[in-house]
Amino acid sequence: MAIDAMVPAYVGLGSNLGDPARQVRIALAALASLPGTRLVASSALYRNPPMGPVDQPDFVNAVAGLLTTLSAEELLRALQAIEDAQGRLRGGPRWGPRMLDLDLLIYGDTRLESETLTLPHPGLAERPFVLIPLLEVAPGLRIPGGARIALLAATTDGGGLARLEG
């Protein structure tokens, strides 16, 4: 069920198959066209080593800042539809290679644990490929129930993260 007011939401984007930088850019354009949603910020693209099995290509990651009237669950379904449209195959190995991965990181001040959605996204605070781009788009942000993004990003080691040009 859609809501009346615009809620700030942050989405992590990642790809390591099929021209990953292009996949992320296509997904950003798709986010900008979601109903009841405005793309208000997007980070630079970052290359980083895979978090899971190392026998796969590096990932390209970014973070998008949205304002949306979609509920958290509606937004999650919209993100999954974008993934599917770009060829995401589900059911592969955890943290394995993928055409596109869209994660709802933060949705307003919501703290939620359900079968389909956990907010804020678990692991967000330990992932440089999320923290650094998130710091770009929302430097004053505080994780609901947690620390400020700036503090978390300042204490991360970067994990091989490299900003891409252009």
C-alpha cells in the first residue's frame, strides 16, 4: 500500500556480469522511472573484489538516494522487477556472480525484520562498497537505530574499493 508522504530510501546497486558499469547505469535509469519515486542522488561507480567466492569478476557498485511514496514492500518488489528485467537469475550461490543486485538499504526510519525484508539492510555497516557510496549521497545520514554513516565510513578499511572514472 502506497503512503501519502515521500520517504527517503537508499538502494545499493551491484553487478559483475554483462558489462557491470552499464548494468548499474541502466538500473539507475530504471529507479528514476519508478512510479511515485524520484531519484534524488546517485554515487559514483566503484569497483571492488567480490565479497563471496573469489573465482568471479570484480563487482561494480553504487548507491542511489530516492524519495518515494511506495511502501518498503512495494519498493522491494519494484527493485526485484528491475533485477528480473535485467536478467537476474535467482537461486545461484550466495554472494555469487550476478547480472544485477539491488538492495533496499534504508527506508526512512524503519526498522523491520520479516521473511522478505530486513531494514536497515543487514551487514550495511561492515561493507565498504555500500558505506563509501552511501556517504557520497547522504553524508549526514544515521542508520536507523545505529551510527552515522560518516563515522562508519571513516573506520572502514576500504576492502579494495576503487572509484571508477566517469
